[in-house]
Amino acid sequence: MPPTKGETAELQSEEKRFVLELNYYEKNSPYNYPYVVGEGLDHPACRVENLDKALEEACKADYPTILMMKNKGDKWTYVEDPD
């Protein structure tokens, strides 16, 4: 993932209901820093049918987009939490 200078690996359950995602960031990545519990890397994720509509609803509820990513036909975003 060029913008983050990182890589991900996923482990998915047989039913495809649960996914565990592991992240690795290069030393010069803006996301490579010591892990502190609750600092933002531990987060829930969800899949939606219409990402643009979900982001519109999130912005209306004062949850702005932090980062939008696109990779091989997929796209995802990070939304700022209230705290």
C-alpha cells in the first residue's frame, strides 16, 4: 500500500463472517510508531454495500474521513471517532 508504506495480511473464517487483519509498516511510514493500547490501531471495521453513502452519513453525524485508500479494485476509509 504505497500511501501508508505498509502491508496487510488477512485471516478469514470459513463462513467469511470474521476477518483478522495484521498490519506491517516500514520504518519510514507515518504509521510506524510504538503501539499504545487505545491509540487508534485497535479499531472495529465493517463492510457496507455503498461506501459513499455510508461516508456521507458518517460526515453528517460529525465523523469525518481521515484517510481513503484504494488498492486493486477495493477501497476503504478510516473515519475519526469522537474521542
